[in-house]
Amino acid sequence: MIVTAGLKKSFAEVEAIKDVSFHVERGEIVALLGGNGSGKSTSINILTGLLKPDEGDVKIQGIDPFKNPIEARKKLGVFPDKAGLYPNITVREHLAFFGGLHGLGGSALNVAVEKTIHILDMQEIADRTTKGFSHGQSVKVALGRAMVHNPDYLILDEPSRGLDVYAVRKLRELLLRFRDAGTGILFSSHVMQEVEILSNRLVIIADGKICAQGKPDALKAETKTQSLEDAFMALVEKEN
Ligand code: ADP
Ligand code: MG
């Protein structure tokens, strides 16, 4: 299980997150739902060990990512909010490099790279360097990089941003397949429709605080609303 408890983080005078606690189990998809600037990326960057919190704890299967970053990172596949790719190496080389960083080698690495190229439908771009890639192509490579080592958990910061309808559908199928194989998935989003289709549980964040958690139907019942969008608005407004 991934557990975050009482996370706080400020950047100078900006209190990015004030009180963030939630958990993610293997075999479930949890959506971190919140508007622009609500603290999704800050929470995710702390969880993945990129950013140190001012207060609070993170445990990845019992491992503290700030005390034991290498062990913690092995459990995670991360799709960050800024997907920097190396422009001068090919897609295949990206995947091999990241698979290698996570301890894969030899034929296991080759198999993992080919499988990732296949499931993300990247055969046609596999031997191109990523310089000049379209947004959607870059997103696919960054997703591949997150999943090439078949991690216990996938942490995805707005994975569908800028993807076309076809690619979003493929992404959904892929996440469901990973979940059914036992991967724990946390993804952030502000798109109600995808959150409703994909997630087993929602964690709603507003203004740096978690204001509600639960299954989509339970949140609708709690707020006596018919749509997730209305439930979200009611929960966020109640907080303010
Ligand atoms: P989200 O991902 O939900 O859009 P973020 O976590 O990126 O939100 O940001 C939360 C708040 O923290 C915003 O007000 C944002 O401007 C601020 N913030 C995030 N990162 C930084 C930073 N490196 N420096 C200053 N302010 C930041
Ligand atoms: Mg963000």
C-alpha cells in the first residue's frame, strides 16, 4: 500500500498543500481529482520522492522514499507533470534506459521494451529520436517509460492531457488491464468523465486540502446529486 499522511508543502509564501492524507492499494485505481492549482502535482511529486514535504509522511509498501529512495522508486512507475524526454535518443533507447535503471537487463529487458512498444502501439516511431515528436507521441513515450518495468504502482499526473479520443481510449484500456493484473494506480485529473469511468475511488483535493474521499456513487449519494460534476462542486463549495 502507498500511504501519505498529513502532507504540507509551501513554496515561499504559497501554501501549495496544507493537509493531504490518502492511500492507494494494489489492484485499485484511485483518482486524485481537483481543479487547476489545487495541489495535485505537489502531492504527486512528494509521493514519488521528487519533492520533500515540510511536514507529513509517505510510505511505499512500508518504505520511506526520502530515507530509501532507490528501493521506493523500484516499486513505482511515474508519469510526471513535465514529461522531459531526451531529444537525441530513440523511443526504444528511452525504454531500455529506464528499464535498465529499474534493474532489468539482458533478454528480460528486451522483452519488456518490445512489449511496451506493442501495448502503446509505438512500432512506427520506435526507432525515431524523440526530437520533434508531437505532444501525443511524447506522452506515449513517457507512459512507456513509467510502465516498462511493470511496477507495483503507477503514479500518473494527468496522463490524458492533450491526447486525442482514440489515444485516451487506449490509455483507459491499458490502465484497466494493469489494475486487473494487480497494479495500484493513482492518477490525477480534472476531467469528470474519465474519473467516473476509471476510478474505484476518488480523492478530492481543493485548495491544498483533501475535502472528500470515496466511491463515485457514495459521493453522489452524500451530496444528493446526480452527476459527479455536481457532487464535486458541492463538496468543494462545502469546504470553502
Ligand atoms: P495542480 O497540479 O493541482 O494544478 P500544483 O500542485 O501544481 O497544482 O500547485 C499547487 C499550488 O502551488 C499552486 O498555487 C501553484 O502555483 C503552487 N506551486 C506549485 N509548485 C510551485 C513552485 N515550484 N513554486 C511556487 N509555487 C508553486
Ligand atoms: Mg498539476
